[in-house]
Amino acid sequence: MLKFHAAVIKEIPIEKTPVTIGRKPDNDIVIDNMAVSSHHARIVMQGDTYMVEDLQSTNGTFLNEKRILSSALQNNDTILLGQHSLQFVNPQPVKPPEPPAEPKTEEAKLDTEATVLISPVRQQQILKEEAEPSGPVGAPKSSLTGLLKVIEGKSENNEYPLTSLLTYIGKSETAAIKIKGFFAPDIAVLISKRPAAYLLPAVKDGYPKVNNVSVSGQLELKDNDILEVGGIKFLFQLKPS
């Protein structure tokens, strides 16, 4: 099942492997978004187990919000590729491959259902719909909304409410919060809004910094944490919705 933020786009059963995923039209699953690499990831079979593998993508492949190179897929696993996600649906028990497949360096997972193309115009429509007063799906149970406030450096705005399920910081056109600089990555930070927390997985190991410590793996943002990226410091706060 392919989703763009909370919107389900299409369901396509996986009938053969490998299944390639990327921005170019020669992929089995085409995702028309600049945050997705030309050939981003693929799904393969190892024995009786589905595996998802990153194909050296620019912005990485995330399985259940943890960046992976290769990992076995379990029922209802979610892979994130840019602003899109794929939910892997396989109700049958999964046998571990032999030898057991442990994530290589990180972790990953994907969807037995894939999707096709969604135009940039439609993507913007979905983003606008998510910002409507009814609020996004999966709002924190605490009824608190995250906010990034610029406390050092220059940015387009002084404050950025974190109302989307995924918020990107970088110099890419798809990033909600833009940073500048020749060496700044297209996607420097990914903030994921979950039912009761805001999670920040390291897009690149050791980058960015939270409370002056380089991020490795994934952490949960706490009220008054300081996020540093691209010469800008943000104060993370939780405000009543």
C-alpha cells in the first residue's frame, strides 16, 4: 500500500521479485518525487522471506523510521522513501532466512502492495488537505503539537509548526524548512510525527545535532531540545493543539 503522507494512493500485489522502486519510469513502482532517487530501493526474496534493500539512494531508505541498508520484512512494516511510505502486507508467518537476516548497518521494510505515479500537483493538494482544521491523522494523544522556533541563524520564518506526519529540513524543493549552503544536503533532517511523540532518525549518521550532540540512530525529541542543522539552531517545543 503506497501512501503520500496520510493519503493512500494505490495497492498493487507483489507477484514477482525483484521489485524496484524509484523516480524513473523503468522502475516497477514509480514515485514521482525529487526526494526519491532514480533507483531508490528494491524488494527481493531470500528463501521464504521478503527483503527490502536500499540501492545507495541519496536520502536513504527508512524501515519503521530507522535507516536501513537491508532488512527482512514483517507484516505491517512501513518503509519511508522521501515523503512517501509503503506498508508491507503479508499476513502469513514469515520464516527467517538462513542465515537469519539481521539489518546490515540499519533496518528496513516494505510493502507487498506498491503504487504508481502521483503528480507533484496532487502531492501539494494532499499536503494542503492535511493542513485543514480537522488535523492530520495520528495526532499525538497528548493533544500537543511540536513547534520549531529559530533561536540562532537565518531562516525564511521564525517558527515552524510540525503539523505534518513527516517534516523535512534541507535544501531540496520538497523540504518544508529550507537551509542554504553549498555542502548542505538535500534532506538533512527528517522529523516524524507519531501518535504520542516526535521522532528524529539520523538521515546521515552523526548529523544533525540535538543539544550539541550528533544524532546516531533515532531519538525522541523532548520539550526544549535544541536542534542544530546547517548553521541554524531551532528550539523544539510542545504546544497545546
